[in-house]
Amino acid sequence: MQNRLLSHAAEQRCYAWSRRAGYWSARVFQSALLLVLAGILAGCGHSIRGGPHSTLNQAALGTPSSLPAAGQELLAAASPEQRNALLDRRLMMIDQAYVTYINGLREEKTLTDLATGLAGLALGVAGTLTDGVAAKTNYAAAGTLLAGGSAIVDQTLYYEQTVLALVSAMDANRATVRLTIVRGMNQDMAEYTASDAYADLIAYERAGSLLAAIGYVQATAKEAQQLSEGQIRDIIPLPPGVRGSKACSTRSLFASNAKRTAANLLTAAAALKIDVPADEKTDADKIAERIRQLNRDATPEGVASINAALARAGVLVDCSP
């Protein structure tokens, strides 16, 4: 009996020690996890300023010491040649910084996504490591962490394609701004001033950022949407009779029409006020294509005008059933 009591007391002490060990293990794990998260998220909590500092109380004459070196150099340039030489060097410096940034962007994005995703998953799993949790539950939580980590890796690699799309947008945006600078370099100092050149350099540098890429994608997508909506609005439903006339004019422009000669088509194009370049006036196919483009989006009145011009030029075929 005494042995049983001693054995039971020993079991109670072991259980108490295991509870305390589990408690401190969970606390140590959670503390370490919070330190890791703090390191990952350090620097993310910047305050947002409503606008730039005012410069109205600074002297504008001379070269302000607060102006970056690029601005000071452009203000000191005395000729277009000096200005252009400075711009050439600055463009090369910005290009080199951009190439370095792009080369590290994919790796940086992957590491950031992995660190953030795995840390977030670990924080969720840490919630199961509370006081008195059995070892089996802890093992299950660890398994969840490993399985979830694998899914995060797959997702990160998949979304690398987004980075490629944004890089393409940055390249297009940079090319647009660079064209403005190159055009300005062909102008004199009065037409392309130091302030103009400096503003363009700032725009060129900012064009190589992710925020600028997102803005560029949104702007181009909006332009494409507006263009498509405008084209849809321009589509005019044609009555059955007009559709038949339009089909007839299209058949008349086919190469199988023996009356479809360059001379006849040129006569029809002139009547329709279609401008045909000199090098195309003897090419029946190219003239017919220009008339076909006009016929493709023609209104009912336009279809009638096209058929009349083709008929007067002797090109319109007999489309009667």
C-alpha cells in the first residue's frame, strides 16, 4: 500500500513538472516567434506625411545646398552640350540602379513572402501550444506548420509571374519618360530648362518603381476599356436589307471578281474620298482592303454610298438571288 502511495506521489510530481515544462516551452516559443515577427516587420510602421515640406522660406537665388547633386549640376550647365552630357550620365546611373533593383526583385519578393507567410502560420500554430497541451497535440500542430509552409512556398513561386508583369509595366513606363528626355535634349536651354530636365529625371527614376508600375497598368487598362467601350457604342445594328447590300459590296471586293481591277477600284476609292498612297495605286489588293475597312464599320448611309461608288466604277457584282 505504501509503495502504491509513493508511486502515485511520484506520478503527480512528474505531471506537475511536465505541465510547468509545457507552460515555459510555449512561452519561450511564443516569445521567440514575436521577436522574429518584430524583425520581419521592422520598418513597416512609417508615419505618412500629408505633403512635402514647404520650400518658400528657402533662398531661390544661387544653388540651394539642399538640392540634390543632379539638380545642382543642371543649374550650373551653361550650354545644351553641357546639359545633355549631364543627362546622359544621369540616365546611365538611373539605368544601372534599375537593373540592380530588378535583378534582386524576384529573390527579395520570394524571401519576403516566405518569411511573412511562414511567420503568420507559425503564429497561428503557436495558439495551440498552451498550458497542459498533450504531446500528441503539439506534434499535430507541428505537422500543420510543415504542411502549411509547403503551400506557402507553392503560392509564392506561382505569384512570381506577377513580378514579371510589373517589370514589363515599369519598362514601358520608363521608355515613355525617356522619350520625353531625349526630345528635350534636342532643344535649346530656353525651351528645355534645367527645371524641366530635373523634373524629367525624377519622373524617369520614379517610373522604375512598383507603385509606378501599378499606376501604369491601371491607366493603360482604363484606356483600353474606354477604347473598347467606344468601339462597342459605335457599332450600329443594320437592318436585314442593308446587311445584304453590305455583303454584296464585300463580295465585289473579293479577288475572284474579274471587274476588280486597280483602275476601277481607284475610281471607287476617289469617289469615297479614300486616300490611297502613290505606291499602292497599282495594287488592286491594297486598294480593295482600304475600301473594305471603310465598309466594315459603315452606317446604313455609308453602305449605300459604297455600293453606289462601286457600281459607278463598274466593280459591283450582281448579288440578286
